Amino acid sequence: MEYRKLGHTNLEVSAICLGTMTWGEQNTLEDALDQMDYAIGEGVNFFDTAEMYPVPPRAETQGATETCVGEWFARRGKRKDVILATKVSGRSDAAGDWKHLRGGPRLNAEHINQAVRDSLKRLQTDYIDLYQVHWPERTTNFFGQLGYRHREQDDLVAIEETLSALSDLVKQGLVRHIGVSNETPWGVGEYLRGARDSELERIVSIQNPYNLLNRSFEVGLAEVAIREKVGLLAYSPLAMAMLSGKYQNGQRPEGARLTRYQRFQRYSGEQAVAASDAYVDFARERGLDPATMALAFVNAQPFVTSNIIGATNLAQLKTNIDSINCELDEEALQGIEAIHRRYCNPAP
């Protein structure tokens, strides 16, 4: 396994991060325990979860994923072996209806303090290594929106207020470091400015989507990530498994996410399907597993701190973790770029 610095901290996280959002929905507690056992045995020391997980989010299952992680800590006694990341949900009307979370989550001190304490209880720990804002308070272009349409909102919780609340958690020892997710260059800049001007905690990471179907992070945020040491924690690196080839030619395997849940259409548009087919075919022509090629591309990017993989079974998990051992040659990279020029960010 390869390890990389988390922002400006002394923490070294594995280049492969174990994603958890299926636990408690597609996966049982026992599945989750097996996945964590396998990952830790392969050198993965970075787990990522969220208070709203599992996905798809429902009031009946909210928090179940963190509960699975907490149960593993309790049974295995390996809390100190893991760099643990979780997230506080953003404003509910910005990204769906989350009324089951505190009546509709906001990013003010009251909500953040309640959220972190609830997460700590479910996780059965007294600290979180990386606490992230899951999505912004304001309505902006995230969760599949590439273009920006401005919307005036008079009742926003200011980023500096959110940052101040997060900084207080660090002072209290409940959180070691903070980060953001589904953010824009402007938002990242505001968090950095707030830390500098008001002597508040500095963010160390940004968790955004990044994969062969969506390389929009490269436009603007990649430079910020490198220059400011706010590295990318890349989520959806396989574009909800579209890049694995499992859905090629209209296939819908029994039990697969896109088979079970019709709501997940982000990577299923006509251009996205055509691009996926092109990448999958190219990988197979070169004798590569399509998922391995897609993950290896993400692993190799200089602005990526860690690649958040997810799996519903151990065979998938093994393939995903093993991608760290794949180095794409120049011919493969040129072929990927050629496909990217034909299908540029078809699924933001």
C-alpha cells in the first residue's frame, strides 16, 4: 500500500480509502465487518463514512453505516489503526429532503455540535480524525450540476460561522482535522481565507467526485488542491460501477445498485454510457481489468490524496484495493486522453 500526507498534517493516509455508504442497506453488519477486516489486512488505514449513510438515504436507516464502523471498533479494538473520516450533512433544501436529520440540517454551531456528538456515539469513539462538511449550505453546482446558476439566499449560515464551529470541535479534542466535500473553487477559497484572516482551523482535504466520466475537478480545483495542500479525496472513482463494465450492453446484474435503485441516473446518460463503453473496451483491448484501469488513473493524479473505493462483496473489494499496484503506461494514458477528448466530462 502507498501512503500520502493528509494536507499539511502529519497523518499519512493510505492512497486507497475504504468507502462505506452501502453498509446498512446493500450490505449487512457482517459484510461490513468482513470488509474492514480485509481492508486493514491489506494496509488500508483510512475509512470514510457520513452521518446520512447508508445510501440511498432514508430515515429508517440513517446512521446505520456509522454504527457498523463503531461495532467493528468495539469488537476488534483497532481504533488507533484507523484514520477515521465522517461528515456532517449540509442544508436540506440544497440537496434533497433530509428532515429526519435535526428537522433539516444546517451548518451552524448548534447543528454541528449535535451532529458530531451523535456520530461519536454511533462510531463508539471519542474523536474523529477528519470531520467534513458533506455539502455546502448554499445552493451551488454540486451533485451533478456542471454549470453555475446564481441564486440569492438571505438566510445562509456564513462559511466563517461554519468554520468557527468546526474549529471549536478541534479545540475540544473531538475532531483532529477538518475538510469539505462537494465544494467549488470559491467555497474552498473562502474556507482558506477564513482560516487565514480569523485564525481558525485550516481545511486539509476536499472530497469531490472524480472519475473518467467526470474530470471537472481538474478545471480550477486541481491547482488549488496542490498549491494549498488541500488534496482530493476522490469519490465515485468507478462512476457507480459504470466503468467496471458490469452494466455494459444494458446489463443489470441482480442486486447491483443501478438495478435496485432507479434514482441513480447520474452516470447513465447516453453520452456517459458511450464513454463508459469506450473506456471498458479500451481496457480489455490492452488486457486490463476495466475497473483496475479506471482506479489506477485516479490513483496516479498528483492532486489526489486518497481514492475512496466501495464494494458490496470481497471480490470487488480485492480488485479495487489491488488497483494500487497498477501503473498505466504512456500508451494507455494517451488512449485514455483520446477517449476523453471525444467524451469530455459526460457525467459531471
